[in-house]
Amino acid sequence: MQTLRTTYLNVAGKNTRLYYELAKVLKVLQNEEIPVILLKGAHLAEVVYESIALRTMCDVDILVRKTDLLKAEKKLLEMGYSSSRVEEIEVVCAKCQHLSPLAKQGVAPVEIHWTIESPTSPFTIDVDGLWKRAQPATIAGVKVLALSPEDLLLHLCLHSAYHHFFEQGLRSLCDILETIRYYRNQIDWTLVEHRASQWNAKNPVYLTLRLARELLAAEVPDELLNALKPKKIDERLMVCANEQIFTKGNDTANTLHWGSLKGLLPERQGKSFWGISMPRTLSPTTIAQRYKLPQNSWRIYLYYPIRLTDLFLRYRLLQLLYHHEERMKLSNQFALLKWLES
């Protein structure tokens, strides 16, 4: 109980500072007539959990229209934030759902999104629909917008299953549990199924909601799971997802990190595991982003030995070469990823 009390008070203190700064950011954007949809943690803590001390946060995620990205970034830079962005906004938007995080000493980073999932993902997000369905909310004392209950639930499912590959443990499932509890009388489950289908996201939505129900007794209707359930599903994928959730401490040293797993994916189906190519993991763009170097710097090539060492030590690729159990675990992770994308 003392540990819980200490954690609760620490989170309350950190989030009080976070919301104080968030209010200033939202007011500045409001004064510039830039509409904002507040995403994930900052929305969930105050509205869904109904206590900012119950939900930890590392950063703040806001969604603005694509045409407002540059204007919003400029206003935050004027507030003392800094950005590592070197590419044109159109280039960034072609491969990422948000601009480079904006950092400021003593406060949480801010990510300015224009959509909720990467354009390179297999999902078709209806961004205009997100705005049409958004609902008014008051967060940090400022009037903003929040995703509709159905869109929020779908976003949480994609963020947990695909974006983070369940590496956030039970926390992401708790978000889903509390969202269903809070919006119990408002969620239209028929729309959830319909929109999951529209977004080509039925598999990750099915898997995440099923896990939330099985592990946390979330009130997910049978009718929805039956409608989302694929005709054929290998139950080993469920076992793999459970293992991801309960990996000891969710430590990336004990499992292959999700970002690297996607980077190691074969470029064509049927390619053997040991024939995997590594263009994204070792590309100059990846190295520049990871080690915060200019995209055209010659120093990028000096970092290749560091990157290789990092891959071998951090993700235990050497051990994969010798231990059958580790190879099987990684093979199951690849199978789960391909299934989530299908």
C-alpha cells in the first residue's frame, strides 16, 4: 500500500505539471484558431480515468489538420520548444503520423499528429471522419475536441497491437477497459465492427479486445468478437500475444523490440527467416534518426559499427543463432505481425 501511495503521489505531481504546460499549449493554438483533438493519455487520464493521478504519461499527443501542422509547430517553437525535424513536412507526412517530437526542458515532449497511424501501415484511416465525429471536451481547463468513443477504442487497439506490439504490457489493455467502462452507454458496437472493417483493421481490433476481455474482464460483447473473428485463427498467435504482454518488465533487452521486428520483415512472402534483409534497420535514414544526425551527414557511416553492436547486444541476435527456443519465439512474433497486417 505504501508503494502504491508513493507511486500515486509521484504520478499526480508529474501530471499536474504536465497539464499546467498543456493548458498553455492549447490556449496558444486556440488563439491561432487551430482546432485540436487531444489523443491518448492526456484525454484518458482526465476524462476516462477521471483522475490525472491514475494514468502515467511520457508525452502529449495532439492531432491537428494536416494544413495546420506547420503553423502549430511554429507556435510551439515560439513557446521555447525545439525540434529535430530537418525534412520538409510533406516528406515527414509521407512516412510518419506525426512530426518530430517537440522538446522543452522541464516539460513533457509534444507530438503533433496529422493522423493516428503511419501512412505506411496497412490500415486505411479515415482522417476526415475522425474530425467529423470528434466530440467537444474540456481538458486542462481548455475546450478542445476528443475522438468519438468508437474511434478512441479503435485507436487504442491499433496503438496497443500494431504500433507497440503489446510491449506496453497491461497498461494499454487497462486503457481499453476504462474506455469501455466510461463510455458504456455511448459506444455503438455495430459502428466499431463496421469501422474496423473500413480501416482494414479487423485482426488487431479482434485480438486486442479479446485479450482485454480474457485478461481484465472488459465488457466486450460476444456479438462483436464473433463479427470480427477471422474464419481461421491459429491459437498460437494468442499465446504469442500473451507472452508479449507479460514479458518480464516489458524490457526490450529480453525481447526483440517491435521497431526492429518491423525493420527486419522480409520484403516478400515466403522468404526464409535467415534470408531476411535489413534495409530499414541499417538504412542511412534510420541511423540518422536514431543517432540524431543530419540526413546528409558523412558521419552517418561512422555509426554503422555502433548500430550493429546495438542490434546484437540489445536484441540478442547472437543468441538467436544458437538457441532453438529463441528462434521459435521470433518466428512466432513474425507470424503474429503478418497476421495483424493481413
